[in-house]
Amino acid sequence: MLVISYERLGNRSLTDPSPLDPAPELIVEILSPSDTRSVLDDKLADYAKVGVKEGWIIYPVSQTVEILRFTSAGTETAATYRSGEVAQSITFPTLTLAVANVFAS
């Protein structure tokens, strides 16, 4: 999943089928058991390189959500949320998510 604000999209039409030019501000990665740390690190490096601001990494095994901040200096963990807590975006402060809802069956 990704989120791109209207400000970042500029005048681009939402129905334009061509590849997106602006990087999303927010990406969400849900890890699967087959994901390796090196694959995740490669993805995170790619996101930082293209100008993504924030990443949410969903860890199903530990039922946690890690919020990452991408900067020119690299990637840093801004927060880690567990069940019973509410994750909050650093880029979109009104965007929140109850972690328990992510893992509810």
C-alpha cells in the first residue's frame, strides 16, 4: 500500500495510467514468513532513494508495527507499536491505526 498526497501529486490526473512520477509519502510493507532481512533492507534503501518519507512495516509474527522515517542520512525507526497501542503516522498526524485491528481475524 502507498499514500500520495494531493500536494505531492500536483496537477496530475488521478486517472492517468502512466507510471507515477512522485514518490509516495507513505508506504506499508506486510512481511511474510519468506521475507528475509536483506530483501527488506533492499526495499527500504530503494524507498529512501526515491524520496519516500515514511514506512510502516507490519510484523505478523510479533504483531507489531514499526514506523520508519526515511531521510537523506538513511532510515531510522521513529516508533514501534504493539497490540493495545495506536500507531500514528509522522507524515500524516491525523492518520492513526489501532494495532490490534491489523491482526484481528
